[in-house]
Amino acid sequence: MHSTKLSMVVSRLQDETNMYAAQFVQRSTLVEQAKEVSFYLQNSQNSWKLVLLFVQVDQLCTCEPQQVHSVIKSVVESVDDALQLLHSQLKQTIVSVALWDGEHDSFPNRMCPCMETNSKGEVRLLRAMLTQALQESLNELMVKKHWYADREDFTVILQDSPFITDLSSVAPTSSQHTTETNGKTITLPCPTEDRPFLRTEGNSPSYHRTDASPLLHPFTGTEMPCEDFSPSASTPTSVHELRPGDIKVVAAVGDSLTAGNGIGSSPYNILDVLNQYRGLSWSIGGDDNLTTVTTLPNILKYFNHNLTGYSVGMGKQHTANSFLNQAVTGAISNDMPSQVQDLVTRMKNDARINFESDWKVITIFIGGNDICDYCYNSLIFSVDNYVRSVRESLDYLHKEVPRALVNLVEPLHILPLREMHVDPSLKCPTWLVSILCPCVILPKPNSKALQMLDELNRSYQRSLSDLVESSRYDTRSDFTVVIQPFFREIIVPRLPDGRADRSFFSADCFHLSQKAQTLMARSLWNNMLEPLGNKTALQDFSNSMSLKCPTETSPYIRTYRNSNYTYAGPSPTPGPITNWGSDFSCVDLAPSDIVPTSVHKLRPADIKVVAALGDSSTAGTGAKAKHVFELDNEYKGVSWSIGGDKTLDTVTTLPNILRNFNPSLKGFSKGQGSRQKGFNMAVSGAKTSDIQTQTQALIKAMRENKEVNFEKDWKLVTIFIGGNDLCHYCIDQNNLSPKNYSYNLMLSLDMLYKEVPRLLVNVVEILQIDLLKTVKRNTLGCRLLQRTNCPCVINPAENSPEFEEIKRINREYQAEIQYLISGDRYDGKEDFAVVLQPFLRNSFIPYIGTGEPDPSFFSVDCFHISERANAEMAIALWNNMLEPVDRKQAYNNFTYDRSKIHCPSKANPFIFTKINSLPSPPVMTTTTDTPTSNTATTITTSSSPAPTILVPKCSPSLPIWVPVVVGIFSLLAGIILTWIIVSYIQKNKKVAVEMKGTGF
């Protein structure tokens, strides 16, 4: 079974359950639902039955740590009651209990509104930990109840991990997964002669944590070897003459490793990882003293007993205990500017700190979560964005904070974390860490995805060094930034038998324990005393290093000046950009040997005609306008999908790319106005209801054009429409509804399908238009014309009900068009295909400076797009065309780079359609049919992972039902169908097994 088929099945099941899940929660307890199942199965007592009991994880809700245990206890008790009822009523039954993550789109605010105050990273961690804790609690219930197997014809099994339909549901907004190597094959397990049965605890005993020996609590104090703790004779005025005893204030920003998640947790208390042990944090904690707790502040207390700023105890960043520890769990680099602003505000407003006179050490450590999620969005987590956020944060500190030394700790080399999850004997919750850090855990060994991640990790490290080496932060004597590189390389600690030592990690095998944080504090301190150019760039967790001390000849914390170190200087400033052209590196430009008859074998050079339908974005309105009086001009020649001005070297458009494959291409528009519009039928201000008229005009124009062989020439039509519908939705909600949006587009596609032979249609998914609200300029054109052009987006206040409504409608527009095109409506002709190109699904506007949208992507009215944006859209469209369906990049990567144009490969020379995107299965006894059913699609903000071939590796003599996984999915479908039937019979009393009255 192809994964595309599998995802359709899962999506359909999810849609079916979601339709009536709310009624289950409202009308039935878990026991009541079990009664219904038992009643329905009474007539099948002489047949073996498999009952699937789903525990809905996504409806757990807890807002305070003290609530966690009671919530989980309540869920476990309800499962126990239901299982006891099934045990008493049913014979010849196996009950399979599985945690189910089904309604992730509603999480967290609908079911658990108290989550609104938490950051995304905190919510993500809480969700994962609750899931793991519930899994462990249910496992303990099974052990306690002996799997309810006190008789031979009944037992219960607990699935080893939750059933999560899509990892992207618990990971950040995503677009393109790069964790897997395309074309791999997964074999489904099959019964064997020695193990022909479904797995139960009786025939396949499982591992239980109670069998394991507890880990020893490590010694976490440190001996202070130094003797001279004296400060300078007088308070220094230069950061390059700063002794440890001169430091009065410590502070830190970062993520959960600085917030202290799980530092003091016992080895198997997974829920305690949610607690933030800020007083134990390596760079900022101040609990107890150095003899018991090793942290940078506890080291500095030896030099200055009046040190302040450190955090104590537990709590979040806004609590009094956290003080100047402003790290936030789950933070990414983009969160750093707000953290440093909060930090500076606290320092300025605290009476214990003399903001102008006290010397401060601020430690910044960020980047791990960026790396963990890079494969889900390589734009958000690009090196440029990472260093931009760090630079913005340092710029703010440099501007606002006097007398400060900033420790900029390089992001750790994170790939060694994988070692904790390849050895099953360590019993690490790998499925949980694959949620917290998917891009590190999921890639296959030696895969391209893993190589890309390692390169990103190294680029993050280098980018920080380049930033500091520019001398940007050494413009005055009382401020500097120093790179501390001890995390550049990591040596994983090992047990005597060679296995990785789990005692350096918290219960989740992801966050670091106090044992590891002890070594981090020592390494940071030692780095601070090492001269630039000779700093230790290795963290060997197997080496319990001692502390270094200031000396008579080197009494200062090391900076570039007191290290006699010379910075490399800033990178050369690139020259001005003179045009928005692109470089072209493709080599295989030949058309097919014989003109293809199938659209699924269409090469770029086979395309003879291009055309486009749409609104002002396609008409080129204002694309090259220099002032408001030129806004009405239509610069059709630079239009991203249909323009043909000049050549690709200077103007990047889809036709200019295609002309490298076929110089005789027809249909593109040139110049300004309508005289040379070609087959550019777009009209400024058009709505989706106008597309049918444009379609009729296009068909007529192509039929009448003598240079076009209407019957034999292959044609490419690009449709992009909907922006004006959204901009005016609040004025005409009935006519501009999502259903009408889809219906109007369907009428035009139907017309093309019926009347135009040899045609490939690109439908470009509508962008996230709410981002337009962030585009501002202090000009009359922007202030007035933007509101006139798009009142329903620009006029509502941020976070107002009206603004939230337009965002919801935007998502429904996207969902409607995905549903229309994913079905089989346009699959009936071999020479016709419609492909959804989703590069604008998750839209991003590039920023400059401190969060200001880059104005070069917009015309002078802050609404229409500029020539630069047209060029970027052309590249994104072309690259989407060369990406398989379900593996297309679903976000725009608008960064200037002349070399971004992709090329067809020998293995994949065709423009991708739904059919040729399916991987060809190996020669087997079974074949896979083309998906043609009009399947409902679950809407997520990310693409599906790369399709893989699921092949049952079983003897042909075995029946088809034997692969267990296939059986589970089939039974799942049967149970859902049963629920629907019974719902009608029992007067809408839904039969399902899930929890009531809780919300995640």
C-alpha cells in the first residue's frame, strides 16, 4: 500500500470521527460507550472479536502542574471501568488500547483555553509529556490487572506508542518534510511459522520499566581550586579589564536548557520534565552553593558574595524566582529579541541593580529547537533568519545595556543525541523525542536529510563567529560579545559496557540532567578564562573537568583585546542588485523523442504554449511602479507566470525559464498594457466569479491563433485567484463564501477539461492574506490605497473577531481548493491534469531590521507585488512543478539567490502530476491502483512526508489479511462504519471509545 493511499485512509477515518466526536463527548461516558459496543456484539459471542479502544490524547487538559496527576488518574480509571465492563460482557475478544491523536487542529485553545498564555514550545512539550505519562500509566494499569487475562478467551493489549496520524500535527507549522530518503520501501510484518498469532502479553511478554534498576543520582557539586577572589582595586571602566570579582549581575536568555526543564527530575518521572528547575540551570541558577550545585553564578559567588540576578527554585520566566533568567521553554531564535527586551526591562526596574554602574554578564544560548524543526520549514529556520534574530538581540543589548559582557554560546552539535535512540536497551521514549526533535531523530543513517541537518548545525555555529568577528559589538570600551565554543563538538558519555550513559539526560532522553548541567557550567566558566583563539571547542561529557582560575598574569575574563586577538573583520558588502534575473544551470533541455500523448510524461521542452488567468498579481499591475501615478500600469512582461520580457538573465518569469527548454514557446506577454498580452487573460480586480469569462476568452484566443496548433500543441495554463475575494469577503459574504470560491473555480476547470486537449493546469494555492496587514510604509499611498484595495483585511483591528474570521475563511478557501483538486474529477483524460502548486500555503514576508517587512517585495501602495516578488513567485512555481504531489514545498522562500532554479533529473524528467508522483513499486505479486476516489482531505499546515512503498513481505501462500498493520487499518475502518450505523439505530447515541469531559 502506498503511503499516499494510506494517508487517504487515515484522513478519511479522521474526517468521519471528527464529524461526530463532539457528540460522543457530550452524550456518552466511556463506560456508556463500552455498554453500547457490548450490546451490539452480543450476537457474535461465538466469533473472535478485535475491539479497538481509543483514548483521545488531544482532549487532555491541565493548566497547573498539580492537576496533572489527577487528570491522568481520572482517565486511567475510566479506561479501567470500560475494560472491566467489556471483560464481563464479551467472550473470545482481544481489546487493543491505543492513545489516539485525532483532533490536533483544535488544540489547544478550543479544548483548553488556559493554554493561550503558554508559548508554542511550552504547549508542545506539555502535550508530549502528558501523552507519555498517560501511556506509562495505562501500562501500569495493564500490569496491575494482568491484562485482564484471567480467562483464556479475553485479553487486553496496549499499543507501544500513541497513534499519531501525522507527526506534523505535533510539530511546528510545516511545509516540506526532508527527514526521509525518497523511494525507500517499508516492509509490513507478517505472521511466521513460529509466531503465527496476533501479539498478546501471553505470547509476547513486553518490557516494563519496573524491571529496570534505578539510575544513581550523580554528584553535582564542584571543588573551588582558586585562591585569589579579589575584585579590581577600583571598578573598571573597560570590559577588557573585568575580573570575576567585579561582576555584580548575571542574566541569561535561551530555551528549555536554560529554563531548567527536568534538571532535577528523577530518572523515570517523565511529567517532572515539565518543571523548570531554574535554580539548577548551568548559566544562571543560584540554588544552594558550589559544593552541591554547580552553576556559573555559584562559581561567581566565591568572587562576589553580593552577586545578584540568578534564578532560584522553580517556576516560569515571569515569576520572581526566575529573576534575570528569561529563558522560555521551546524558544527558537526568533524569540530572542523579545526575551532580551524583557530582560533589560527587569534589569532597569529592579532596585537591587544599579543599571548604569554594575557590571553584568549575560549568557545567550539558542538554536537547538531551530535545528530540531528545520526539516519542517527550512525558510523560518534558515541560517540567515537564525543569525538575523541573534544579531537583532545583540544589537538591542549593545544599544541599551552599559557595562556588559555577553557570553554567546554556540549551539551544541546536536546529532550525537541520536545515539540515545538507536540502542533499545536504554529504554528511551524515542517516539516522544521524535515529536520534540523530529528532524534529528527521524532521518535515516547516512541520509541526505541527516547530512543537510549537520551542515545547518555547523552553519549556525559559523554564523555566530562571523557575526562577532565583524567587530560590530566592540565600538565602546564597556561592552563586548565573546563566543564560547565548548559545545562545538560533543563526546557522548558512555557506560563501561560501551553504551551511552542515560544518567546525563532527564527522563525524556532529550533534556539534560543535573549531571550534564554541572559539566556545562564548568565548561562555560573555563571558556570564559581561556583566550580567544585558544578556547576549548569540545564538550566531553565523560571527562569530569576541574575549574580553571584567574592568574596574576591573566586575571581578567578573556576578551579579544586582552587576548591579543585580531578579528577577521566584516564580510565584504555585496554590490547593488541591478536586476531580478536568475542563473540557469540545467543541462538536459531536450524534448521527448516523440510528442507525448500523456500529460504524465510531459517534459518542460514539450510545452509549446503558455497562458494565465487571474487578477492584478498576474496582470502585473504596479509591478514596476515608482510612484502612485504608475500604479494603474500593467507590466505584463514581468508577470511571474506569463511574462516574457527580455531573458531569464535579467527578468525571472516562468515563460523565460521554459524558453531555455523551448525557444519557440508561444503565448507569453510582453511589455506594458494589452497590446502584447499574449494569452495573459488576467484582469486587475478580478474575483473567482470572473475566471469563467477569462477561461472562455482564453479558449477562443487559442483556437483563433494561427501560430497555435490547438489540437496537438501541449499547453500550460496557470491560475491564481482569490485575493480580491478575501479582501472583500466582509462586504459580500454570501457570494464570496469558500464554497462559491471552489465552485467558480470548478466551473472554469470543467470548461478547460471539456474543451482543451493536451493541457496541464497549474492552480496556485491562495496565500495567507492576513500577513498583508504587516506591510506598512509611512506614505500616503500605503496608508490610503491599501485600505481601499483590501478593506476586510486591513481595516479590522489585530486579534479582533473580524480579523480572526477572515483568517478562518482564508484557511477554508485553501481547504476547499485542496479538496476539489485532490479528487478524481479531472482524472478521466490522459492528456489533461490539474496540479495544485502550494508554495504560498504558508506565506512568509521577508523582514529587514527589527521586524519590518521588506518593502522591496511590494509596489508603492503596499498591496500589489513588485517585480522582485514576481521573480520569486516564478521560481517558486517552477520548483513546485518539479516536485512530486504530496512532497511539494508549501511555503515561499523569498530570499535573493540567482541560483535557486531547480532542474529536471534523469530519474524524474517530467513535470509532476498526481499520477507520475506515485513511486513505481518493485516487481511483486501485487500492484497498486491509481487513486481516483474523491477523498476528503485533512487540512494541515504542512505537506505529507515523502511517499514510501509499503510492501507485505509475506509468502504468496499466506492470505492477504495476515499483515497485522493492514489488518489494523481495515478493522479501524470497519469499527468506524459500525459506529455510523449504530448511531442511526440508537437515535444518535454514538458508539465509540474515547474520553468525555476533558479538553487538551
